[in-house]
Amino acid sequence: MPHRAHLTSLKPGYALIKSCLSEQYTKQRFFKDLLAGITVGIIAIPLAMALAIASGVPPQYGLYTAVIGGFIIALLGGSRFSISGPTAAFVVLLFPIAQQFGLAGLLVATVMSGIILVLMALLRLGRLIQYIPESITLGFTAGIGVVIATLQLKDFFGLQIADMPEHYWDKVATLVQSAPSAHWPSILVAGVTLAVMLLWPRLKLPVPAHLPAVIIGSLLGLYLNHHGLQIDTIGSRFSYTLDDGTTGFGIPPVLPEFALPWMQAGADGQPLGISWSMIQALLPSAFAIAMLGAIESLLCAVVLDGMTNTRHSANSELLGQGIGNIIAPFFGGIPATAAIARSAANVKAGATSPISAMVHAAVVLLALVVLTNILAYVPMSAMAALLLVVAWNMSEAPKAVHLLKTAPRSDILVFLVCFSLTVVFDMVIAISVGMVLAALLFMKEVAEMTRVRDISQTPRYVSRPVADDVKVLRIEGPLFFAAAENVFGEISELTHDSNTLILQMDAVHLLDAGGLAALSKLISRCRHSGTALHICELQFQPLKTLAKANIQPIEGILKFHPALDDALQSIEPSASPE
């Protein structure tokens, strides 16, 4: 029960209270959190920029997300080691919103998703995430990885593409058609960055691979630019204008500022405004963002619990995620959720509490003030190489391959459907169809487990001989709507020439409305044919269902017995030979 209490509790700041107030927080623990926070903060800077760019907005909005969202979620959440910020999983959802509604639409959708997450927390829905099958989560994460990787090919190869089409196959066709415009200096920078990402872990150094990879890629890009080979960089791709009219390139060296999300620029560059029609248009995307954020954050919390032998509060985590996503957009933050890779790095760096996540946010904030001029030199092709590795990691390809090799056919079908729909359409359709398909296949498998056995001549069950016109049948498995018609159809076939029918139901633990309707039909048939029906050994739930439906004994037709022997004894005078 303590584990259940942790999972179902709803307290703002559960993780912070538990780790810093309920447990002794010492100077030694603070220094561990400080070091871990600095480490993860450095990791988060290039990732936050790259993920913002991939989502269709300038890089500074990824940094704002890591600062505001990362700090608030750590302060109010339910997982003590989670690091929240922009994540790769959101890219396929956010990019279409940014294209259609601009930055403002993306921020409004983020606020709406935060409200949905808070409602999920208040309704104590944190534990419901565990009912999403692994075949679905693997399917859409693998699909997201493919889509993200596809989107990075443009910058990786330096292709000249003005606008990417909306649909996946159109994107692929555009990339193929643009292949002749490939820019070899960009490919060189991307290739070197990717090579460092792949080879660096072999050195077994404490520094994460993507940091030296981006630094080396940036230095190479700077060298090539200096020699007249123009490489597209953050500074050349993005520009800004400050309130005082100052313009610049790259990331503005200012702190996040409060602004109403709907008053930010829309797709046409003008303030979007707010209307009921816009809210209706954004609601499906907001719901998808909320669901994905809930899944990602709670899966991350479960992984961290396994790494550290601690326990998170699912509903408190949803509450923290929701509040963070409501507040962050007012400071330019796009959707945030817990990032498994950064959170795992946080644990490995020695973190002991959410203080490390708050320090991580402060480090990113410091970068906004101090490093903006340097960050402008980061090549877009290096960012693309970084995201290719992120896409591969989040796709969990080894797990997907293992599932395809070992899982039942139904799970493989669900995985392939979710994967295909995520790539070709979007994640909302993929999860919706996947859940329905998984539920239908599960019901089919459970229904096939429910069966009827003729035990009339089985001494293990029937302790005394019965007459030829007596059938003793045993039902095994749940009697629910998907199984009931077949079960009672089989019973009718087995008992068409019987005067007495005994149903042993000790192995039936579930009777739903469909099963009740089918049983009622059997009772009606027995009444019309004059067949005596004896039901014995009812379990609690079926007995409760029959009582609620007011199914009463019928003289000469329907009787209930506590045990099979009692039913056999009650028919013995008419069943015994003369």
C-alpha cells in the first residue's frame, strides 16, 4: 500500500518536499545537486536550441522552455530526478502547428495542453498511463524518430528547399528532387559532428558526446566560413528586433519577458489574437501534446525510479507538468516534458533532489545572457546531426526489433499500425487507432479463452453418474459481450436434447451486460422448452450482477446452488434409473 499511496497522491512540490524537507538536506547534497545541475544545463543548451528549430520556431524559445518550464516543473512536480524541457517527441506535433498558426498558435496550444494536464492530475488519472500497451508507445516513438530524422536531412545535406510540404511522402519527394543542390561543406560539418557523436563514448569520458560534437562542428564551420565556404548557422538563419529597435542575428541576449501568448506573431507575422474558432482548431493538437507529455513524463519517472530505487507521485508529476506548461508560454516557452536522456544524465551526475533541475534551468538562463554571441556561430548542419542521433535514441530501435521478433502477432500488428500512421499521418491518429485496435485484439484473445466444457462424465467434477438427458457444463473464463454469444450458442448445441442442464460457474469471475443478456436468453429458451436449468458455484461479481438484474429462481425452471454436488443431489430422483 505505501507504493500505491505514492503513485496516487496529489501534492504540489511532492518531490521537492519529500527529498529536501522530509529528508535531511545537507551541504554535501547541495554540492552534488549543483554539480549535476551544471552538467545537465550544459547538455541542455544545444539540445533546447536544436529542438526549437526542429519544431519550427527560433532557437531562443527552446532555451526559454528549459528555463521557465524546467524550473517550475522541478519546483512543483512529483519526480525528484526528472529534467524537463523541450523534447524530440513533441517535434512532429509542434512543427505543423508552427507552420499553420505561427509562434502564437504554438504557445496557445501549450497553455491548453497544460490545462488538460492539470485536469488529468485533479481527476487522479496518473496511473491510467500504465494501460497504454508497449506496442503502441514503441510504435509512435519509432515513427516520431523516423519523421524527425527525415526533417533533419534538409540541413544535414544543406539542401536548397524554401518550404517543406505538409505530408510525409511529399517531404520525401521534395528531398529527393532537391538532392542535386546538396552543399558539400554542410555535409562535411554534419559528418564530422555525427562522427564525434558516435565515437566519443568510446573514450569513456564524463563529458556527454553531443557537447564536444557541437563544439568541433562549430569550429569547423567557422573555419570554412572564414575561407569563403558559406555554412548556414544559427546567426545567418535567425534574426531578432528588440523593443528599442535594435536588430541582431542569432539569439537575442535578453531574459524571457512576459507577453500574452495570443498576442505573439502568427503565421503571417501579425499578432494572432484569440477566438473560439482558433481554440477549437487547436484543441485536438493540445490534447495530443498533453497526452504525449503525460506519457513521456511518467515513463521517465518510472525509469528513474528503477535507476535510483525511489518512488514518484504520478499525479503530482502531472500537476507540475501542467502548471509548468501553463506558465511557460507567457514567457515564450513551448511544450515541455521530462526528457529521459537528460534525466538519466542528471542521475549519473550525482543529483539527489529537484534542486539539480532548478540549477540546470539557471545554467541555461546564464547562457542566454553570456553565450548568445557564441551560439550564433553553431552551424545548422551540426544541429541536424545532433538531432539525427536524438531521433535514433528516442526511436528505441533495439526494443522495436525485439518486439517484432518475440511478441505475439496482435502486438506486432498494433506496433506496425502505430508506426505507419505516425509517419504517414500524425501521432494523434496513430495513438487513437492503436488504442482501439489493441483493445479489440485484446478482447478477441480474451474471448477465445472463454470456453464451455461438457463434464457430465468427468469424475473429477461429477462425483455421481447422471442420466443421458442431463448435461453438466462448466464455463471457464469471463462472460462478457465478446464471448457470451459464442458460449451460449455452444451451450444450446450441446443441450438441444437434454431435459436438465447444470451450469458450473466457479471459473467465471466476470459477467457483464452482454453476458447477462445472453444468459437471460438461455433462461427464456429453457422456460419455453421446459428444460430445468441449475446454476451453481457463482462467484461474487456474477452473483452481484444477477442480483442487480433481479434474476430470481423460477419454480421448475431455474434454481441456484452453492455447489455442484447440491445441484446433482437436487436432480437425483428424476435422474436416477428406475
